[in-house]
Amino acid sequence: MNTDLPSPDDHGEYLAEVRYTLPPALEAFHDLYVKAYLNYAHAMLGDKAAAVAVVRRCFSHLALNWERVMRAESPEAYAWALLKARVDTHLRLAGLDPQLVETAAFQRTARAVLESVRCKFEVMETSLGLYTAIASLPERQYDVIVLLYVLGYPSYRVARIMGVERDTVRSHRRLAKRRIAQKLGLPLYADADKEKE
């Protein structure tokens, strides 16, 4: 992913709107997930400044509602849903579609997914067809594919980011690959679904 994004190490940058001492658990949560959130927002929005603004608002909301977040069954799932809602709202208000196809990481995704279905096509036809197939995935499968193949996170990290079990990530990945292969009219080989650790 693009390394020109601001460093997530400075709590002040992303939690600037919060005017009180942060609970240590929120600081730890921030340190664990802010980079992944920034990368995801940037991949979807195609704009670094917008990604920073969305993530800043997300963490401000988390800070202001931290007690409620901690009472949630999965604080990670709560925060992931919040981030996705913020990204969707930003896209809707700006009248945009997700910018995944315009990111450099899309080419890595195309290669990784196509390798997993072991087929060779002309680059243009494949990229457009693959993008359409990925874009039509159900939300959770789409997130798993983006986090695994666009942003390059291993499956255990994807599970933590999304606040789900690792088996759930495996299942979503497997189903997504099947859907993509079916949409592209390609066979899916059994050994192509090895887990990205």
C-alpha cells in the first residue's frame, strides 16, 4: 500500500478532536488498527486526505463512545462496521463509487486472485472482468478479498481487524474465490485455496 499516508503512530493526529485523556485500552486499540483502517479507507476512497479524515472521525467517535464500544460483543466488529459506514457515507456524499480499481494495489489483487484460479487471459479483459466480479461480491467476502489481497494482511490479522473468527475469514475467502471463478467462467482448483498466513 502507498507509504505516503501519514504515520499512524501519533495519537494526536487521529484523535485530535478528543479533548480528554484517552483510556489506555483505546490507545492500544488505536495502535493495533489505525494503519489497517487508513489503508482500507485509502483503497476505497482513492484519496489520502479523505482517508485520514474518515479514520479521524471514526476514532473520534470511538473515543467519545468508548464505554459503549467496550460493552459490544466484539469491539473490533463494532469499529470495523463504523469504519465501513463512514467510508460508505463519504462515498455517497461525494457521489463516488469505491476507488479500488484505481489503486496500484488492484494489480496485485488481480494477479493473486487469478493465480488462485490458474487461468491466463489478456490483461485488460481479465482486470475489468475481475474487478466486476470482486465488486459484485457480498460485503463480507469483498472485505476479506480487499484485506487479504489488496492490502496484504494475513488471515489471522484480517480476522482481528473485522472482529470475526479466523474460520469465518477462510469461509468468506473460499466463497469469494468460487464466486469470482464462476463469474469469470473459470475452474477453481482445489490447491488454489491455500490459506494466506
